[in-house]
Amino acid sequence: MKIAVDLDGCLSDFCSAYAQLLIDVTGKNLFPKDYDFRRPPVWNWMPYFGYTVEEDERTWAHVAKSDHFWFQLQPEPGAEEAIKRLDKISIKHDVYFITTRTGVQAKLQTEAWLTLLGMLTPTVLIAGRDKIPLIEGLGLDVYIDDRGETMQAYAIAIDKGESDATTRLYLVDKLYNQEARHRLLHRVASVNEALD
């Protein structure tokens, strides 16, 4: 069996770290008081809260230059357990972590983070903006992600016969992916639920 899991929003809390960096870089906190950074209402939440494209780009430039941004992310609730389960699964099956992360040694930072949380020998694959060719090429049996757009597009391609994949698709349920609805998408609360 071949299993792949997305990282940010599934196993790691990217949104909280990026929001704090956005505040630090811009010197502005435009978020509501007591806002839960792990629960953005839309995928592209920076302009939603009033940050400009230029401010977002400046913040991404900091991420690109950082040798520790990806390593310092906090795990999502239940992520440590999921990573340890994936480590056990990897003894008999292929387990991949697919991400679009960029910057200084993004792959190495990510592998070190996964190792710290219990994955003995993680295989991290850096995809371009479109993960579907990589997912297709791997011939996955299971794919877990939180990006509704990617999952919806892949489900439609499979349904239309544009792909001969038999990949079981699990969409980690988030406020920002509610528009993604397809009979081939299985909504789950967490990576652990997908692994059950």
C-alpha cells in the first residue's frame, strides 16, 4: 500500500506561525481579538483580514530566507499520534509526505520536524503548485490533504475517467474547504481518523 499525507493544516499548524510572522513583519495585527489562528475561514486568509499582497509577499520572503520556519511549527492536535502511526505503517508500506514548501532546506527542515515527532525515516516530497501529477505518479492508494481545490480537482478527474487512479481521498475538514464536495472525497476530522 502507498499512503501520502499533506503537512500544513493536516499535521503541522502553519497558519498560527505564519499569522504571527505576518504581524511581526508588518507591525500590524489585523486579526479579531481572541482569534483562533488555526481556524481561518477561507483558504487565502491574508487579504480576507486586510493584509495587502505586498505585505504577504514580504512575509513569504522571510519564510524563504529562514533556516528554521518549517522546523519550528507546532503540530496540529493529534499529529504526534498520527506521525507515530505512520512510522509503524511505513515498516510494511510506502509512506510519503507531500508539500509545496519552499525556502532554505525546506525538505531537510520538514524531515527533521517529522523525525522529532516520531517518524524514523520520513520521505518528504516537494511538489510544485499542482500536487496532482506527483500524486498520480506515485500511484497512491490513500491520499490525505486539507486543500479543497486540489482534492476536488483530483476527485473530478478520477470520476470523469481522466485518471485511472483508485486513490482513496481523505479531506481533512476545515472551515476553508467546505466548498469541496464530491462523492469520492471522504471528509475526516484528522489524519488519525483517515488512518483508522
